[in-house]
Amino acid sequence: MNVVTIFKYLFTTIGIAMLMGTYYISESTISFISEAVKTEGTVVRLDDSWAGSSNFSQHSRIYRPVVRFTDQNGSQHEFISSSGSNPPSYPEGEKVALLYLPAEPGSAIINEFFSLWAGPIILGGLGIVFFVIGAGIFLVPKLKDRKNDYLREQGTPIDTEFQSVAINSAISVNGNCPFQVVTQWKNTSTSQVHIFKSDNLWYDPSQYILNKRIRVFIDRNNPKKYYVDLSFLPKLTEQPTSRKQ
């Protein structure tokens, strides 16, 4: 199994897992809000900590409000908010709206958007990123193959003149770059010259190009959409995995 295959399965799986986690956390938050009791508390102090930075500057400190409140049974409770910021979102002495479960007063949360929904938003955002990357690795080759199949079946075949074999330096695998066959064609009806570049090849095909005329299939309505037919070239036994530089 090559690296690209591993990554596409890994990223897609992680993305799906994160999106499922987002769903369950969101459901839990909705359930909590529906069952929670509303009350008011007071910020009694600020708990400060470092934001995981080795540079202990003032800007790397996070301030979390410590809130004291009285539940419906008259008992006092104190908790540290799970969310913090710099500068502090709440000064000492400020009154804040709270939500808590009667059976679990320690579950109290400040009743504001970020405290309630930060987890699902962050996890969901990461899940979307991972899933899109993984699904993209799955879909891009399939979409490209579908486009090429369409052009082979529905495109207009033209004979173009072989120009050169170029190195595609925009892509690299272990320091090696793929090759592209470059051809040229003059449209007699418009007197325009069109340059076509083939899909990437992971070996130098120069010695196998004996005929200087190479067939290209173009979209009759848009010559910028094309497919360079290199079916006459030998197939590579194993294609390297590619990545952009």
C-alpha cells in the first residue's frame, strides 16, 4: 500500500470520526441546554495559565473566569470555566448567566455561545478539513479519468506535432519530478497555435516516441479541455506516489 493510499484512508477515517464526534457532542449540548436550570453567578477571580507556548510572554497567558453561584437548594458552588481568553472576557465581580443540571451542579457552564459550542465548532471544523482532504485524494483521480474518458469518446481527435519531453517541476516524489509530453497544433480556421501537455509520466518517454505526430482529443467548444493520447507508450509497472512541492 503506497503513501497516498494510506493518507486517503487515514484522513477520511479521521474526518468521519471527528464529524461523528461533533454530532454526539452537539446532541449532548442540546440535551444539556434543555434540562439545565438557569441561574446567575459572580466571577470571583481569574485563573491564569500559559497557552502551551515556550515563550512565556504576556500574550501567551490565558485567563479563565472562576465563577461562584448558589444552586436552587441554597448550596454554594465554584467552578473554573473551560474557556479562557486574553484579554479576559470577564472582569472580577461581573455577574454572568449560568446553566447547570440540578443533579450535577458541578456541570455548570457560562451561558454564552462559545462556552457551549466551542467543542463542536472546533472538532467539526477539523473533521471537515480531514474529510475533504481524504475525499479529495479519492475523487481527484476518478474525476480526471472520467474527463479523459469523455474526451476520448466525445472529443474531436486532431493530429498534433511532437515538440519535446518536459519535466514538471511543480510535482516531486523523493526529489524526482514527472515528465510531460508537449505537442503543438495550429488551428487553420483561427490561425491560433495551441500547446498541449500530457498527463504526468514517471519515466522519460523520449526513446519511445518514434512518430512525431501525436493524437490529441479536444473539446470542440473549448480546445483548452483536451487529452493527449499516449496509449502507444509502454505502461509503467508501478507508479510513484506524487505530492506537490
